[in-house]
Amino acid sequence: MTSLAERRRELLDSMMREAVYEGAVAVLTEHGLNGTTMDRVAAAAGMAKGSLYNHFRSKQELLEFVRDRAVAPMQEALEEIVENKLCAAEKLASISRLWREYLVKHHAVFEFLINDHAAKRLLRDTEQTVRASGIKQIATIIEQGIQKGAFRPVDVTAAAEIFVSASIGMVEQEFAAGISRPVDEAGDALMGVFLHGLCGSEG
Amino acid sequence: MTSLAERRRELLDSMMREAVYEGAVAVLTEHGLNGTTMDRVAAAAGMAKGSLYNHFRSKQELLEFVRDRAVAPMQEALEEIVENKLCAAEKLASISRLWREYLVKHHAVFEFLINDHAAKRLLRDTEQTVRASGIKQIATIIEQGIQKGAFRPVDVTAAAEIFVSASIGMVEQEFAAGISRPVDEAGDALMGVFLHGLCGSEG
Amino acid sequence: MTSLAERRRELLDSMMREAVYEGAVAVLTEHGLNGTTMDRVAAAAGMAKGSLYNHFRSKQELLEFVRDRAVAPMQEALEEIVENKLCAAEKLASISRLWREYLVKHHAVFEFLINDHAAKRLLRDTEQTVRASGIKQIATIIEQGIQKGAFRPVDVTAAAEIFVSASIGMVEQEFAAGISRPVDEAGDALMGVFLHGLCGSEG
Amino acid sequence: MTSLAERRRELLDSMMREAVYEGAVAVLTEHGLNGTTMDRVAAAAGMAKGSLYNHFRSKQELLEFVRDRAVAPMQEALEEIVENKLCAAEKLASISRLWREYLVKHHAVFEFLINDHAAKRLLRDTEQTVRASGIKQIATIIEQGIQKGAFRPVDVTAAAEIFVSASIGMVEQEFAAGISRPVDEAGDALMGVFLHGLCGSEG
DNA sequence: AATGAATGAGGATTCATTCAT
DNA sequence: GATGAATGAATCCTCATTCAT
């Protein structure tokens, strides 16, 4: 049984983690990974620098927390889609839209999570990277599509990498270029090429 | 008219820039962008730290030089392919292979050039990014393919982004995962999906 | 008259001080004086860091308590020897052995008590240092020996300093060198030199 | 052949090392080993903190330099005495006086070099400690005295440890107590006890 | 033009002490 | 009294840039 004090502590703890998360995201957004210092995170989270170290052993641990905190809801949503009763093509379309929405919303965090190689070094994960696990899930969906006869028998991992790279790359490019496509238009373009190729049915 | 002294100066200058380039690449390879200090670059280039500042106003300028120096031959090769007499699909296949070879060979540099957002910030380019200019060229090729009736009338920019993201993403993923696919296999997989889609001709 | 509550408080208090003593000694042993943080002491003593400050005004006060707590039994034993009916030479031999045993047993504490000048600064004592009071006692014994005609009329303080320094120094040296002499051998060597000198009876 | 520039550099370097040495000694004297921060050393040496790191890789390396710089002249003087034509007893007396003079003069440094266990930890030396090497030399002298028949056949290492501990301990005690004996008096007292013991010739 | 020592603003981390609960 | 999170000064070390030689 959890005592009152314990529950209160947990509540406070989760509040502070939330503050740290939001502070860190704000700093990442404004200053990039390299400009994300403990000083700035502490200030943005409204606490003393030393306090951060009462909750995270190191900067790395803090950033890992931010990553997990940011990725968790997305991975849950992803799994939900994977387990749906939709057909493979519909699943891919849903995922493409899901990612686009998340990327747009949490751009700063994902920028450093997905692409930043400094972060890759810092957050030491290879197989478990967000990207890698996404690729695995997509590969599974494509595999299902192939077995149902909906898809041609292609190299599923390669196809999954293409899908993931393209999904993320398109959004990133929009950010870099400072433009923004309507969600549907972008998704349709991606799905059109990914499902039917450039050459079309007579190809 | 260039005097003898002037020519000699230029020669020396280009030799030193070459040394800086190679030193910087070596340091980037070994220590990553964050570990690339002026000290290390100077040491690797076989010169004094102060001398770097006689040729580059700042670290940023030096890194921009490295980027340009690294990208130039690739862009030349790209243009050559674009101007070839090949059909669009063959051009794309050639480019895919070209990029793969370059990425594998100069991995460290491109890692920081193409993806590292710390570098993006550092190297202030939006439209002129390597990626952006690559996308433009690819879009042109696809446009040609469409006009020749070889490709379906898709959103050329989106398709180009997909192609570029996928080309780069696949190699990056291999690096991250520590594996390496045979060049042809990877290229075939990409071209297969990109040209014909997952659904196949009956799709 | 002490009330029951008062007595209970005292009991609890002495139990906690005991826990603090043992915790502090453990930490001193494992981490050295510099590594002895209030956090670690609290953890080793099985209590919250804040609680330490309910019983000791500061780290310095806590360490002074540890010093006194560690030194007390040794000083009692020393006084017991001093008041014995033994002759001066035998007293010295007993003391030499007593110290050796204590030093070996409580090495970590005494290392910081006796020699560590950081501690000396921290624990501000001059005359009352363990060392100083030991020297006084030894001087008294030597004085007695001289008055009984057993010893030559030497400078008693100097002789006492020699005895104390040598007693401690020999053990310290063993620790530093990582070796350990048998108690008797070391004691015999010390007493031999101290009583008869290097030159021998004909000297 | 050393170029002019090279010689000038060496001169400047040795001047700066001298400044660092004196600054460090001043700080050690005033603040103790624990209070000896790089900031303070830099300030005392009249230079910027960062400059220290151009000449010493770390605080430890700097302190090791200070130790060596402080110890070198003493060890040279010690060796000179060892190689003299004096008899063993005279050598010991000379050494005793030498040490006393050095200790008095460079008290702060030696306090941390010889006794401070924080320093021992920091300066990782066991056998090569100042103390250990001094003991070795003394042991050699005693050994010679024994072979010449001047000394009784005692445990030379133990006797050397006694001599060294007593020599240093007496000075340290004077410092701690804030008094100061005349050099000769202290030396005579030590040599008297060390050579002839407490018991005297009839002992 | 080359050199490399000097600089000093930061940056990550530690820890004695305080204080609200 | 007990607790442990909060605090922020202090510490070691880094590195882009400057400048005298």
C-alpha cells in the first residue's frame, strides 16, 4: 500500500520531471543539442542547476529521459496502428500521417532524437534507436502485406528503410526549407510513390 | 596577369588548404563534430593553431570550406550524370550508386554535412544545403521522365525528396546498424520500390 | 534527576551517534577524507542526510566527534599503562605495542587523525592533538625513567617526540609500502634502538 | 644546436614554471592542499587559469611538478652527503640538519609532500615517495656503519625508519606546537638518542 | 606568414547546508 | 525529530580566438 507521503512524493517527482522535460525541450528548440547546457535546462525548468543532479545522475541520463519521454507516446500510437485490423497499405498511410503530426508538433526534440549524430553518440543505442525500432515495425507490416498478396515480394527491410527515411526526410526537408505542405498532400504523394512507384501500372 | 610570386603563393595556399582539409576530415572521422577542435585540426594538418586563423576567419569558415571541398567532386559527378544521354531511370540508378559510394568513402564528413543539425546551425544554409540542391537535380530528372512518358505525373519535389531521403537514409541506417549491404543489392532494392512501388504492376 | 523520557532520549542519541561513528569510519576507510561526504556518511549510518544536522552543527563538528570517539579508548588504555607499576622501559614497550595494534585496526581513521593536514586544519587543535597529548605522556614516563636512574638525562620532550614519531612512522611506512612486520619484531627493533642506540654499550 | 628561438622559449618556459611553482607554494602555504585550486594557483602565479593547462595537463600533473621541483635540490644534497668521506654517524647528523633546514624553509610544500595522505593518494607513488627513498638512503648509511663496526647489527630498515620519522616528526611537532628549537639543540637531542639510546653506555 | 602561449567565458559535476513537510 | 529535495557556490577542465614575437 502506498502511503500518503509516498504518493505525494511521486506526484512532486512527476511534476518536476515534467518541468525538466518541458524546459529541456524549450532549450533544445532554441539552442540545439550543443547549446543545451545544464544551466539553461535548469533555468528553463525553473530550478537550480544542482537540483537537476538530484534527479538525473548526469546530462546524458537527463537527455535519455527526455528522449524516452518524447518517444513513448509515439511508440504507443505506432503499436496501436500495427495491431489494428487495417490492411497493410492503410496502416502505412496511418503511420505516415502519425509521424508527420508528431514531427511537426515536437520538432525540436525529434530533430535531435532522430537525426543528430552527436545525440547518437551521446545516447548510445544502435538497435534500439527510435529509427531502428520504427523500421522493424514497418518491416513487419510490409511482410504481412506480402503474405496477403497485396505487396510484391520485395526486400522488406530495405523497403521499410525507404519508407521511414522518406517519411522523416520529407518533413525535415520542409522544416529546412521553411515551407509546409498540407498533411494529406504530402501523405498522398508518399503513399502514391511508395505503393505504385514512378513507372505506374504499365511500368 | 599573375606574377610568379603570386602563382607561388596560390600554390602554397592550395597545398595548405589541402592539408587542412585532410586534417579536418581525419579529426571529424575520429572525434566527431563536437570533438573537432581547432587544436586537433591544426595538429592533424601539421601546422600551428594560429596559422589556421591566417587562412580562415573562424572555425565556422573552416568547416564551411571543408564542406564545400567535400561536396564539390560529388556535385560535379552528379551534374555529369544529369547531363548524360541516359534515360531518367538509369540516371537515378547511377546517382543512387554514386551517392552510396561517396557516403561509404567519406562517411565522417557527410555524416556531419548531411544530417548533423549542429552543423546545420553552424553552417547556415537552407536552400543551398547539399541535400536541397540534390533534391532539385533529382526533381529535374523526374520531371524529364514524366515528360518523356516514362514516369507517371507525380509531385516531382515530393518524389525527389523521397528518393534522396531514401538513398541517404539506407546508407546511414547501415552505418548505424553496423552492417553493410552489397552496393547492387541495395541499389536494386531502392530502384525496385521507387520505380514500381510495393503493389506491383497489377497493384 | 533524569526523567524517563530524558533517559530514553539519551539512549537513542547515543545509538545514533554510534551509527554515525561506524558509518563515518566506513566511509573514511573506503573513500578517504576527501571522499567523505555528508551524503555518504548518512547513507552508511542508515539515516537521512538532514538528520545528521540535527545532531551535528556541521561536517567539522561531526568529524571532531569521530576523532574524539576514536581516540578516547586509546587514551584510556594509554593512561592505564602510564599508571601501571611497570618500569619505564616496559611501559614504553607496552605503549609501542598498543599503538601499533590500534593503528593497524583503525588505520583509516588514524590516517586522517594523525597525519592528514587537511584534517589538522579542519579539526583546529594544536596542543590538544592526539599526537601532542601522547608526547606529553611519553615525556612523563621518560622523566620517571630518568629520575629512577634507568635512563640518561636527555631532553625528555625531544626523546618523547622521537618515540612517538618513530612508533607511528614505522606503521605508516608499512602501510605505504604495503608490507607488514610482525608486531614483536617491529616493537623489538624500535625498543632496541630507542633504549640502546645504534652505537651499542661501548659507544 | 639549439636555435635562438628555442632557447628563448625554454627560458620563458622555465620562468613560467618558476612562477607556477612559487604561486603553488604560496597557495599551499595559505590554503593547504585542499584549498589549492587551479584558480588560486593561476592568480598567485599571475596568469590566467587556462594558461596553466597549456603547461600542465591536469591539476595532478601540476602538483607532481611542484613536488619534484621542491624535492630535487634536497635529494641532490642528500646524495652528496651520502657520498662524502664522513663516517656514518657524521653523515646522519648532517642529514638530520639538512632536513631540518629544508623543512623549516619550505614547510608548506613538505607538509603536503611528506605527510598529507590526500597527496599520497593524489600523487600515486609508493616506493618512490620522498620518504621511502630517504629511508633507503639512510638504511645504506646505517649498513655501512654496521660493517665498519661503528654500529651494532640492528635491523637497518627499521632503524632508518626511526631516524627518518623522528627527524621529520620533530620538526612537524614544532610547527604544530608553534615553537622552534635551535637547530643544534634539536639535532643533538636526536643524535644522542639515536646513537646511544636512552639507557646509556651501561644500559 | 607562421607560431604557440595567453586568455577567459563557459560547461559538467559535487557537496555542505537549509528548510518545508 | 526525521526526512530528502532544493540550493548555488566552488571546482576542474575545454576551447575558440587573439596577439606578441
